Amino acid sequence: MSTVVDGHDSVIETESVRFADVNGDGRDDLCYALGGVVRCHYRDIPSGSPDACEFDANYLETEFNFHLVAGLDHSTTIGVSDLNQDNRLDVCARGPDGIHCSKNYQNATFYSPYRWTTRFSDAEGWDEESKYSTLKYVDVDGDGRTDVCGREDEGIRCLFSNGYWFIDGGIVTEHGDFSNSDLTAWTNWGSSPTHYETIDFADIDDDGDLDVCGRGRHGIYCALFDYPTRTFEKETRWVSNQFLDAYGWNQEPYGTTIQFGDINGDGAADVCGRGGANIYCGVANVTQSRFDGADQGAASIAFPYWDGWNAENRYDTIVMTDADGDGLQDMCGRGYAGIYCAFSESTIFGGISFTDPTSTIVSTFGDNGSWHTREQFWGSVQPASVNSNPADSEFCGVGWAGVYCSQ
Ligand SMILES: [Ca+2]
Ligand SMILES: [Ca+2]
Ligand SMILES: [Ca+2]
Ligand SMILES: [Ca+2]
């Protein structure tokens, strides 16, 4: 336990907390907002107990010319990522007039932030939850420089980093894909978090760039990235036998849990989501442009509604992460007695298989420790890599007295 963010007592503040390896030593550091400042504490490695949760009392910080904790439309848009491919993490945040970023100088200081784009402004509606919640810092074109993408009424907008600013190429999806009037998916993507919250950027064809996928009314739709034009190809339906409105996925305890990642180790991102009594996953079949196997439950039972997993303080914490470090993405969530994981045992030839999450892997963060009582507690629980094994993930969260991390 570390007390460096003691005093963070609102959801807006805890939503600013980021665990990221700012200085490149293989362990995640702790960043968070205080007023207009983003402050980062490096992970300490105490001698004798190298996995104890300690962050250095000293910090690096950078001050923006707007308030980061004035609203969720700012605090949730803080990104800690490498904008210029120097393997040092930089800091960005959405202000009222666009996105501002501050570059890391040799892990010794942050340069003063400046505006990298006038897009994503309040004037363009990005102070609305259905827009700012889709903002992601991702290296879409795979050139090593982190780009920024989000969904607006007309579709997906991505701006590409050149190391100095974000280049605006306009809407990068075709013919209304992912828009409010998507006639391919028959979906208004801004109408429900079970659509817009599921939109993510993942490499579903294993060619090194990130493609875009999300849940429409009738299944999962994806569009492959086209590197030469820096745009996405026409979207197609990748899952038609699961994740449909008609199967109940328009309800938030199910639809908002859909995520993309590689569960079988072939390099291509797959899709998983939590249903009423089980998780459902489809594995990418690149040649057929579809995710296979999503009609069958992936475990025998996982995160069932009758065990309390329809409470927002549980289902909203369900996350895809490689918790055991075997290279396969698992599905984990915060429940009664701590963190529960369904571990992927899927193989390229053996189909989709997950263990049943019947016991905890981490005994902190449970309802029995009062983590369910306030959103600033349960909403802050997230995977991080803070111990001596960089392959697996630990869990960290902001509790009553500061930051807690598992070992
Ligand atoms: Ca890039
Ligand atoms: Ca790709
Ligand atoms: Ca895969
Ligand atoms: Ca795993």
C-alpha cells in the first residue's frame, strides 16, 4: 500500500489514475491528476521485498492550462503513451479546445504541454459522454508513435502522430460505418454504451496495424486498417451468432463488457464478452473475416448474474488482461472476495476454453473489503504490471487510504 494519492476522493479524480511504465524499467509507474497537473511517481523497488507496493515519494509533473479534474470529460481522457518513439512515455489530455500533450525529456522532466490538435473540442461535442468515453490513445498505423482516435456522429476519427502534432485526415471510416446512421450495421452507434463503449482498436488480422471493431445491433462489426491510405476499409460483420440485441446484449451488464484481445496466441485479436452465466468468445479467422465459436460458452460457468455480477460495481470491472503471463488474454473481474479470473486455455487448433473463475487470484478489492461501496474505489481497480514479472498482470486500485496493488 502506498499513500501518494491520499486525498483523491471523487470519481473524477480517481478516473485520472494511470499505471504505465513511464521510465521504461519494466514496471508500471503511477500517474494521476491534481488540479491542472499530471504527476507521475516512479515505481520503487524496495530492497529485500522487491514486489512490495511502493511508489517513490519524488515525482515528475507537467501542468496543463486547463483543469483536469473539472469533469470526467477531461480526467478520463488522460493518456500516458509514447508519442514520438523514444521509448519514454508522454502525457496527453483533452482540454476544452482540443488535445494537449507534454513530452517526456529523458525521464528527467516533462516539456510544457501544447495543443496537438484542435479536434475533439467541446465545440465539436466531445464533452458528451458518448464521445469522450470513446477516445483512445493507440498506435493505429503501427509506426511506433501513438495516435488518437474516437467516435463522433459521422464515424471514427483518427489523427496520426508525427512526433510533434496529430495530423487530421478527417473521418477514417467509410460510408457511415460506426456513425449515428450506419446502414451496414443498422445501428446508431451513439445511441447506447452497449455500442459505443465496445468500440476498440485491435489487430484482428495480425498485420501489425490496428483495426476497428464494435458491437452493432446484430453482432460484431469490424473494419480493417489500410496502411497506405491511413483509413479503414468497409466494415463487415465478424460475428452474427452472438452479441446481438436479440440475445440480450443491448443490456449494459452484458454489452458493455465486450472486449478484443488475443486469447489463443496466434497473434490476431479475438473477441470476448460476459453473458448472463458465462463468457462468450470468438477467435479471429482472418481468411474468412469472422470470429468463430462465439455461440458456445467459453467456460462451464463464469460471472453469473445469480452471484451478483449484474451489479455495476462488478460487471463494469470485468477486463481482458493476461493475468498469468502465458501470452493468452484472460477475463478478470472484481467480486465478493477479490479478483476472479477465467484463464484462457484456448489453443490455435483446440478451440476456445477458459477455466471457471471459482476462486480469487487476489484477495484485496472485494466487497468484503468495502470496495463496492463507492465508485471511486471499485471504478479505480485495474490491471497493472508492478512486480518483477513483466509478462503477467497485477491489480491496483485506489482505496480509503491510498493506492493498493497486488503482488
Ligand atoms: Ca502511429
Ligand atoms: Ca490489422
Ligand atoms: Ca487470436
Ligand atoms: Ca493468460
